[in-house]
Amino acid sequence: MTTAADRIARVSRTYPALLYPDPRKLWGRRAAWVAFVLAFLWASYHLGLSPMRFWTGFTDLWIIARQMVPPTHNGFWLDYLAALLETLAIAFLGTILASLISIPLGFLGARNVVPSFAIHFGLRRVLDVVRGVDTLIWALIFVSVVGLGPFAGILAIALNDTGVLAKIYAEAVENADRKAGEGVRSAGGSGADVARLAIWPQVFPVFLSNSLYFFEANTRSATILGVVGAGGIGFFLADRIRVNAWSDVAFIILLILPTVAAIDYLSRWLRKKAIGRHDAPGARM
Amino acid sequence: MTGPVTPKPSADIVTIVEAQRRDLQRDKRRQTLLFLGVLVVLVAVSGHLGEVSWQKFVNGIPRFGSYISRTLPPVSPETLWADLGRWMWAGGRWVGLLFDTVLIAFVATTLGVVAGFFLSFPAARNLAGGVVHYQLARRFLELMRTVPELVFAMLFVFAFGLGALAGVLAIALHTMGVLGKLFSEINETISDKSLEGVVAAGASRDQVIRLGVVPQVLPAFISYTLLRFEINVRSASVIGFVGAGGIGQELMFVINQFIYRDISAILLLLIITVALVDIVSEKIRHRILDGEQRR
Amino acid sequence: MLRIEGLTRRFGTVTALHDVSLTVEEGEFIGVIGRSGAGKSTLLRLINRLIEPSSGRIFFGDEDVLAKRGRALQDWRRRAAMIFQQFALIDRLSVLDNVLVGRVATVPRWRSWTLAWPLADRALAIEALDRLDMTDHALKRADQLSGGQQQRVAIARALVQAPRLILADEPVASLDPRSTRAVMDSLARINREDGLTVLCNLHHIDLARDYCRRIIGIHAGRVVFDGPVEALDAAAIALIYGQDGEE
């Protein structure tokens, strides 16, 4: 039996490079961690976050939580339900509108359909700009343009989604199997024929599945559009918070949660169905 | 389809292809019509609920156009720099606010990731200590994920006062919910078989996770974290609408007061900021994932 | 040294191991043979406590193995080192770190969490790799090695656990013939030089004959043969492998 010290001495002679971890790597990693922690602390300090404020605020939070129980509606439940339906309508119409705009944009933005670099590049940059601005900012702008109400919310969702969906659609078109397109083209089809006969059946399920996914996400964002006056349940939510009616707030949140969950479930189910149903003809083409 | 080219065969082939397609899809057509019918009904009902009318579109779209054009600054080639300078008259302050916005996203992402990381193990079916832990962690993450950030922000502004603290906490909680769930799904892809070597060597539960699970899931965790950071920068740009810090408050002010030039100036700076963050984050992600591949 | 009494394990309605009793002496090299699904793997996993028995007892010296909980259980697992058919290494860790996982039960938590292993443990791991001719690969990622090399890393991991017992569950079933020899030779050498007790599940009788001094034959969850390798005649083999599954 050898002692630990003997063993270390022996191995440090035979395999010194293995015994001691590479100091450059070791200290590099430690320095990175220290830098990260310092950056975090400095950022917190710069933003004025202090543990003291956190703890004093925590007691207020506890008061809110206690006043949330039991949730009440004070006779407004019908208005809440109507606002919730309006929220769903905003999300639905916003998604439909975005999808309809994104179909032509998706084909225009695809390199294999429109070979013009200028159109392709320009369109993508415009979409980048649209996408870089949050839905809520668009909602605020549309409230200025078309006035308070759900219409502003629909336009905001439609615009922001177009920025993302058109890009996804364009990528789907570019990824569409080229052989099928060549088949139609060799049969004498025009560019439009290729788009309609070869690409469309392949990309349609992708379009549909993505639009459904966006409907799901939009339901979540539509719940807060009312905060800036763009319609839906968010208006009541913001209003009840403003007047500190916490039990009403709890009631509204309890309305929103199952609705969002139900839409999630429905969308997932439809997505599975859509992909299953449209896969086969696309493949057979 | 690539047969010999005889005079004018193409039209025939196209019709044959068309006919075949029609055959294949005839039985599908009824279903498609039904689908379209349901869609039309839903659009009509939603249109009624959403107070949409053609009139609104016809009026609204030109008005949006003129709104946008009004936000654009007058720039002439002779006085280019002076014009730009006047446009960005508060540029320094705006950049400072945008910097705060990115910092809010950074601090909130960090807090959310750490909390989501630790919750992702009890929330993974294969690693949870028991059904109770699993259900508790799952339900908690679900709640944090479903409540919109802005709602958290409004509640926190009441509790913690105006300022970045409320925004950071709101985004951190939401991030914890989203990433905790994503992480737990990644954890569930780890097979029990690969962990047996660590368990059989005498590791305790947390050591099994540290030595067996973490090395395998870390690249995916980092990738999702950086993506979330990009999203959080966007979120941080609007939490100021409810007074929770960042550029949002200033942006809301200039939009509501119709200070057109400032709207375009701030939005331009915001878009540049978001694009820069995306580029940097992508670079880091690629470097980490490539390094992982090479090692 | 190791005493097993009436060990039984049921999975639902299937009895994987039925009333197994046996004694293992220090320094033995025992081959556990039988058809796949006979219960060999269940036996080794029960000893390491990866699974719990339905009934029966396991003693190590005068320790009650089945009564161990928490730290004591982790220490028992360290002493009863397992080697798996599919190696059970962590792909994304380096070979050296994989070997050092064998020290996990003996180091403070902060060290295993930061992979800051004590120098003495690193030396131990490097020596273990050296014995298995694997030092050239020490800093590679585990998934860059061939199957035979990975299994040798797994043996090194078992060695640094400073075990009293090595439980090898089909260690060569996934390997080509040359790697098979290398891995079995390593196990034999460890048994010879360190006096470590080895229980090795094997599919092939030939391997068992070449390496083991004592054979335990399991058929349908029961021990049907237990004796020196010389006693393993045609009748015994028929009993172990069975012409058809009676009982």
C-alpha cells in the first residue's frame, strides 16, 4: 500500500500534464465566472436593485396575495367573459390576417421563386424591422392611428406576426423539395404552375402548423393588449390593478389561465391533425 | 416526366398531372370545404366580436401610412448632419435607457435561468424525487409561464414601486417558468441507463444530476438561455409601459403625445439594439456549440 | 465474505430471481452464466442495490447490506463496483473525469459539483488508467473512444472506487473478439494482483471456462449449478441452458 503523497509524487513524474489541470483553462474558466458575477452585480447596482427594497416590497406583495383570496367578480363576470371572447377574436383575426399577408410575401421572399436579390434582400430587411418592434409597441401606435379598441390590437398582432411568419413561410418555400418543381417545369409548367402544383402542397402543412402555433402565442399576447387600450381582457386587468381591487384581479387571472391552456391544447391537437392529413398528398406528388 | 421532347406534349402532361392530382384529392375536397366553412364562420363571429369592418380597414390603412411618414425626419443632403443631430436630439439619454433595457434583460435572464435550472430537475419525470415534487414543480412552472410578464410587472410596480426592480422580477419569473419547463423536457431525454454508472459508483441524488445529467444537457440549456435573452430584451422594451423600467416609459410618452420625430428616432435605436443583441447572442451560441463539438 | 440468503425478485407477475442462496469468498473470480433473461443481471443489480429485492437477505461480513440507507448505501455501492454492458460512461465528460466519478462517494460535495477533484484522487485515477493502457486518451471525451476502450475506462472507474467487490454485468457482450480478450484479461489481472473478488456475468461458456475458477449457473431465476469450473460437464451445461424452459 502506497500513501497518497507517494502516489502524487510518482504520477507527477510520469504524467505531470495529466495530474495538474491545464492552468490556462482552469484560470480562464474561473476568470470568466468572476467576470460574469461582477457584471451581474454591477448591472443590479446600476439598475438600483437592492435587497432592502426587495424585502420591504415583499411584505406588500404578501398583502396583495392575501387580498386576492377569495377571487370575486362583483357582478362583472359577464363583462369579463365578453372581454375574454374579444381577446380570442383579436388573436384569431390577427393570426388570419398575418397568414394571408404572409403567403404572397413568403413566395416573394423565397430565393427559388423570385431570384431577384433586391426584392429578396429588401423584403427581409423590412420584415426584420417589423419583427424587432414588440407587439405592444405596435398596439400603442395603432391606438394612436385607429383609436382605442380591439381593431388596434388586431392590426398590431397581424403586423408583428407578419414579420415572423413571412420569414418562416419563405424558408419553407425555399426548403420545398426541388425535384418536384423540376418535374412540373420539365413538363412545361410556368413559374406560377410550379408554385401552385409543386411547392404549395408541400408548404401548406408547414404554413398551417406555424399559423396555429402563432394563434396559440397570440392568445397569450392578446390578453395584455388591453393595457394600452387595444381591446380584450387586459383592459379590465389593468383597470382593476390600478384601483387595487386584488380579488377582482385574481378572478380575471383565473379566467385567463384555463382559456390559454385550452387554446394551447386545441392548437396542439389541430397541428397534429393538420400535419398528418396534409403530409401524404405532398409526398405523393 | 423527363421523357423525349415531342412537339407540344407539355400541355398533355400537365393535364395528366392535374387529373391525377384531382383524383387524389377528390375525397379530400369535402373535408377541405368543411374546414373552410368553419373558418369563414369563425372569422365572421370574431369580426363581429372584434368590431371589424371594411370601413375601418379602408380608413385605417392610409392613416397608418401617413402616421409613418409623419414620423420620418426631414433630411436634406446639404444639412444632413444637422438634420440627423436634430432628429436624435436626446440620443444620449435614449441610448442610456436602451442600455438599461438590455441590463434588465440580462439580470432577469440570469435570475430566471438559475431558478429554472434548479426547478427543472424535480420537474423532470425521470429525475423527480417523487410524484409530489414532480407535480408541485410542474404546476408552479406552468403558472409562472402562463401569467403574462406585464401582469407580473403591474403587480410588482404596486409592491416594489416604480423602477427596474419590478421589471426584473417580472421577466425573471416568466423566464423561470418558460426555461424551467424547456429544461425539464431536455432532462427527460436522458436515459436512466446512462446514469447507472454514476449511481452505482455511490453518488447521491444531486451528484448524479451534476455528474450524469448536467454535462449532457448543458449545451442545449445554454442555447435556450441565449434565445430567451434575445426575447427578454424585447420584453424589457415594453415593461416600461407600466412603469417597470427601461425605454418603455419614454416610448409610451412620445407615442401618446404624438411627438412624431422622437417615435421614429427611439424605434430606430431600439431596432438597432435588438439587432445587435441578436447578433452577439448568435455569435456566442455558435462559439459554445462549436467548442462543444470539437472537444 | 458475501452471503446471499433466499434472494427473490419479482417484476410484476414474472419472477426474475427465485430463492437464490450463495456464498462468495474473498479473491474469487466467479462466472455467472445462463441464457439471457435467466436473472444474472438482476442478481448483480440486487447486490449493488440498484434494485431492491422482493425478499431475502444479503450480508457482507457481518454487515446487513439491505439495511443500508443514505451515506451508508452510497458507501456500499462504492465498495461493490459495477461494470455495465453498455459501459454507462458520461459521453460529454473527459475520460479522466469519468474515472474520477468513481471517487464521488468519498469527496466533499463542493468538489464533485465543481469537478475540482483532490490531487491524490487525480493521481489514483491516472494510475488506474495507466494500468489499463488508457493514459493516452485521458483528456479525450468519452464518446470519442471505441467500445473496448470505453469498457476499460469503466474498469478504471471501478478500480478507483477502492472496491471490495467487482460486479461485471456482461462486460464483453457488446465488444469484438479482440477487445473482449483485452477487457477479460484486465479483469483477471485485477483479480490476481489486487485480490479483488470478481462476479462476472457471461454469455459464453468458453470465456467462463478460460477465466473463471468457479461457475454459478442460473436457469429461469434459480441457481442450478454452483461449483468449480472443472465440474462444468455436458450434463451441467444442459441443465443451465436447458433444452426447453421447464419450470
